[in-house]
Amino acid sequence: MPLSNKKFLAAGLTCLVLLISAGCSSNSSSPTTTTGSGSGGSKAYTLGLITDLSGPGASEAATSVDGVKAAIGVAATEGYKINYVTADTATTTTGALSGAQKLVEQDHVFAVLGVSSLLFSAAPYLLENKVPVIGGAFDASEWLEPKYYNMFSVIGNEDYTKVYTTTGLFLKSQGVTKLGAIGYSISPSSAAAARSAGVSAQAQGIDPVYINDSFPFGSTNVQPIALAMKNAGVNGLVADTEPSTVFALAAALNQEGVHLKATMLATGGGGDLINSGPAAIAAAQGDDFLSNFEPPEMNTPATQQLQAALSKYAGVHTDPTFGEYMGYLSVMGFVQGLKGAGSTPTQASLITSLSHITDWDAAGLWGGHQTVNWSVKPQGPKECFWMTKLKGSTFHLIANSDPVCGTFIPGKSV
């Protein structure tokens, strides 16, 4: 996507500041570059963003770059000097690994920001090289494993194989009686989320009549799925998939005349939908979108800061996308870790600092409803979602569902 003049100006100013203090790039093998003083310490930090800039995962993750820009702008106001480079996975497992190798061996990054559905394929390499990783645990379960002491998830280390009451509680409150759910076979978290939704719904008396946990990653060939859901009598939908799949399925269900009482769409909300054009907006009318964080419609100090930063530093004026939340919070998590990493932080001291954070609050975007203890894996027994409904071209809060919080169901796993 071409950068606006405003973005070029912001990028140029950032580069100018770094040139004055340290240089826009470094040929040093060190993962940090010495700079002048500031509350962020005596270094400028180069972060490596590994994400899905191309391929089917791009519809969910590519906008993470704007989130990173926004958070770097906020961090600069506190005296932290941060630069970033990107690595595109191309939405392949080999691309994720080679991207991580590029960031470590060529770019010499201080830490990695992980915003990719396929990050799990790079995790062993990043662990072997003792690289701090801050990002979103929406790919697989490596974030949960104690051996991955270098990985810290800004959405919490949720075990997708466990079942929480949250999904079932929301669906029941909206009158759903028959559930359909889909997930991707290649993504362990997506597949588990589809199965978990069925068990959570069943615990609330909802019949999980169609559960598909092996859909091809990013596919838009959804007509057979829509027909199967229609034949099963589905009146509620859970989809933990890429926006491209979500939008195609919404359109196909409309064509089949399927009227849903509620949906829980984990991606595709906010700017992802608004920027997808009139057809996607028309197909998604009345759909419910899940967010792991406060949506901008809540107009809280945390959401105001996020939107202001996206506007000022990234030229983004729509509701935040999933990718933007992830990029923004990954940098904010990095900065919080720096605050406890000593006067001359190292990669090792950053990991130690992050592992002692017991009350990560997603930069205030959880509104006091939950925190995550990064010293413990997996996260605790509470799970909260924020739900909005699309009406026209705007999103609206759903009564008693901002957030809807549930707890772990003992003895249930998928």
C-alpha cells in the first residue's frame, strides 16, 4: 500500500533523528546501537517485525506495521529510541523461519515482534539464539511451553486446547441454538478454537451441529461450507480465520438465506472491514466481531491513545485492525520490559525483566478487567472478549458484552 505524504514525512523525521543520534542503520553485529541520553537509556533499539505481509495471512497481519509505527511514536515521547525492520513470512512456514534468520543474522535486531499465524515454525530458532520475542499467541502453543522462556504474548498465553465458558455465554445470550464453527488445519490455534467453540457452546445447551477444524488456510472457497451450515440449521457462527475467509463466508451465507442470531468473528472487524469495500460491508451487516481488547467505540483513555497514535504516526484514521492492535501492543510490551531491564539493557536482561511482569494490562486496553502474569504459563482461568456489531458502516457496542468474561471449564479440552 503506498505511503501517504504524511507517512513519508513522519518516516523521514524518524530517520533524521536516528541519523543524528546513531544512524538509520548499522553494520555492527551488535543488536543495539549506542545513542545519546534519554529516559529510554543510552541505546537505540532495532526491533524486527516478523509478520505476514503477503500471502493469505496478509489480510489479518499486514497492518501490524502501522501499529508498530504508532507505538514507536508513543515510545519516543518517553525518551525511547526505536527503529524497526520487517521480515515477510509470505504466509509460509519456510518463510517464517527464513524471516527470523534474516532479522537475527543480517539485521542484528535486539528483539523480535511476532505477529504471524505461522510464527511457531521460527520459534525454535529464536529460542536457540536467545532472542526476546514479544507478540501475539494466535499461531500455536509454543508461547505456553516453559522452555520458550524468551516469548511473551500480549494477548496472554491462552491455551486454545482448553475450553472457556466465554463463547457459549455470549452465544446463549444472543439466542443461538445451533452453532457452526470453522478453523484452519495448518494453524493449531485456529483449529483448536473451532473445536473449543463447539464444546463451550454445548456446555450452555447449544447444539454444535457443524464444526470444521480443517479448512484450508486463507481459502475463500466457502460455498460448500455455507451450504452445509444451511442444511444443518446453523443460527450462530464462530470463525477464528483470516478476514478474507470471514468476508467470503458472510457473503455466501447471505446468498444461501442463512439468518444468524449471532456471530463471533475473531478477525475482520474495525478497519479491516471498513477498508475492504462496499461488498464486504454489505455482506457483514449485523455480524458480531470479537476483540481481545477494548474497541474504540468505548472511547476510553487507552483507546484514545491508540487511535491518536495511529493517526499521528501512521496516518491511520479508521478503527484499529487486529494487526494494528498486535503491532502496537508488541512494541508497548517491549517498552515495559525495558523499564525493568537495567540502565544498560541486554537481550538477557530484557527477557528477565519481561518474565517478572505479573500484571501486563495491554497498555490499559483491558480496562481493568484482566491482567496477564508473564512469569506463569499458561495464563490464568479468566478470559474476556469485547463484542461489537456492524450496523451500516459503523460498529456498535453490544449490551452486556463489552466485555463478556468467562472462566475455564475443568476437565474439558479439545
